Amino acid sequence: MRLSDVAVWRFEGPFEADGPRAELSSESVAAALTKARSYTLRLIDGLPLEALHRPLGPFMSPLIWDLGHIAAYEDLWLSHRCAGSALLRPDLASVYDAFETPRATRVDVPLLAYGDALSFMQEVRDRTLATLADRGPHPVFHEMVLRHELQHTETMLQAMRLSGLDGAHGSGAEAVDGTGLELVDVPAGCFRMGASEDGFAYDNERPRHVVELTPYRIARTPVTNASWLAFTEGGGYRRREWWSDEGWSWKEKYDIGDCPSSRSGHPDAPVCHVSWFEADAFARGHGLRLPTEAEWAKAATGGGEALLHGVGSVWEWTATEFAGYPGFVAEPYREYSEVFFNRGYRVLRGWSRATHPDLASWSFRNWDLRQRRQLFAGVRLAASRSMGTSATTAMVAAWESRAVRGKARGCGESPTPPAAGGHGGGAGETAPPSRGPSVGEAVRSSEALPEVSIPSRRVDLASKLLSS
Ligand SMILES: [Fe+2]
């Protein structure tokens, strides 16, 4: 597939019914960029300056880094790559490059102060808008920059959650109608997995390909806080046999004995901020397992009737290691996803309540390491047909003592649709070092990308932003 093929939006999943969208003008794309920026800045409005620079540990960036990174990324792609201009601030390229300055080192490098970061953002935006007015919108790169900024807002919300700064943005997830332990049957058969060839999608979502699955079962809803508490109180963090060797070592090393947010959240809301290791142990404790990515995707979109309820509250861990689909082609740059393939990252599907609603997507693939807990991530269970669904005696006793609800509903009901009508990109950037292109690399080599020519000018996310 060539970038020039990515020009028309038409997701073929069962939840998209809005059809082709009108082409967008430069003015419309400019308005969408402005709206995205307003959303970003509202997140940090009113925070003390100290909080923006606060170190948040090796897995998170100080909030102020995200602001500079958003601007550097925009300048790289829209002025440097698209328009051939020199970077506005080449001296900042390395500092705000996600690879050259990984998360653990971002408190050790000289970052722009708040006022200077805002000025940098505005200066970059001024150039972006001037170029946009002159050359018109680029259907891929403007979309990519819009998504990148909004994806970083979820990363920022993670940081704010960790430091107790999320305030009004940290409202709890809504309750789901189930405990997360009710499974429905999915028949054997084939389905098409991945984004279609039309419209914007990240490289790792393509090519769409046929997958055949044997029969399996999958939970109607994500696991709730109440169910997680029952797991904890039933010995979930003490039962060695429920943990993988690596998971147990991780848990012991960091003295992890529960999921704190499971105690503070609504009992019937999906549990959040659990690692893959914990999710895996929870599943083992119930004689179940995590779904593969393909099982999740088929139940969500590929079966003709959607079975999954409660999608969009938390990212959902899958058992699948992040890798390219058969026939994968990296574009527009390898560093977005290919460098993370087959390196132990696990795929997460869906989206979370911290995801900007216009990024909600049924084909987006998030990924992260198994020990990460800062994601707004939860658990959906699955089982092979041969697996049992009954919990251990200890678990049952704990459930009964907490009177965990079990309001099973029949399968086959319509799923919760994406908040803004579909494909859009999820948290991105929430996971690995980051997916930004190498800004420093761009400074050194402006020949890294092939010339791109796309005749039709459409920016899908801008359409959503302007209508939401
Ligand atoms: Fe980024």
C-alpha cells in the first residue's frame, strides 16, 4: 500500500454508517488544529507551575515535556517534512525527540519553561497555519499531527493521575452491567481483521487480512472493581500458582499487593491501572485466560453481531505480542511501530475514558510492556471452549462475601458505539518510549522519507473535531 492510496475514509466495520465525508478546506483543518490545541491546554489550565515540571518516575514524562514534544512533532512533519522548511528550533530537536530523550531521562535535560514552551507551541503553530494556507491540507500528515497531539493528552492524563492532578478530568468510569465474569460464545469462523485500505490508519493496523478462529468464549464486559477486590481478598496476589514466573518476580520486586484504584472506584466500574501481569494472574485465578487480539477483534467487529459491552472505559489487555500483520509495510516511518514488534510488548484494544472521544477506534492497536500500570487499562477475560469458567473455592467465597453482582444479559446486543462514530486512534504514545519520529534524525537527514503525493485532500479527524 502506498500513502497515495490513503485518501478516502470508509471504515467497513459494522459501526460505521456515516459514509464518505466532504473534503476539507485549509480553514477547516486550521479550525481543527485550533480545537485540538484548546483541548490540550485546557487539561493543564490552573495547574501550579511546579506540577508541570514535577518528576513522575522513570515511566512518565513531566507534563512540560509533552508540550514541547507536541510542538516539535508538529514542526517536524508539517513545516519540515511537508513544506521543506528548516526546523524552527533545531537546538530543541534532541530534547523533544522521544527516542533520543527517553522517559527516564526527561527530568535530567533542560526543558523549556512553561512560558517558553507555550511560545514555542505558538510559533510552530503560526508556521503551520501559514503553510496550510499556502499549500492546503495534507491528508495524511495533518491527520497524523492532529492525532498525535490528542494521543498525548491521554499520556498527560496518565501523568496527572499518577500525581493526583487530574481533578475534574479524573472522574471515575461508568458502571457496566456485569461483573466481567460472564462469558458468551463466539462461533468458529473467519473474519477480516485490520483497517481497510481506505482512509487514515496507522501502518500496524494494515493490511486487512482474513483470520480464522476456532470457537471460543469471551466476557461480555470488562472485569469490575468489585471482582478485582474479590480476587485480591481471595489471595490473588499471594497465590503463586496463578502467576507466571515473570509476573511473580515483578510483583515481588515491587511489593505489589493490590490495585489501589479498585478500592476507590465504583464497584461496578471496570478495574483500571492493572498491568498485563496482574490481568494474566486474574485470568489464571479464574481458570480462564486473556483473549488474543484476534478474538477481541472478532467479538468486537467481525461477527456480524457485536458481543462486547463496556468497550471504551479502559484499554483492554490481550494475550497477543505486538507484531506486524501479515504483509505489514512500515509507513510513514519505521519508528512509529515496527521498532516495537516482537519485543515483548502486548497489544491493548479498545480505548479508555481518557482517550479523546474522536480517537475512539475499533482497529487501533495500542501496545505496552507487561509491567506497566499507568495506562488506563483493564481486563476482559476469555476461554477456549475446553476451559472451565468456575472459580476456585476461595474466590467464590470472596465473591459471595462481597455480594458481587451477576446480572448477566443475553449476548448479541448492540455494542457501545465509539463516542464519535468510529475510527480515530486511541491513546497512542501511552506506551513505549514513544512513537514520535526522530526529530534529531530528521535534522541530520531530511531524505529519510520518500516524496508523497496525494491528490485528494481530506482530513478525517478534522471532520470529527469540527462536528463534535
Ligand atoms: Fe509523541
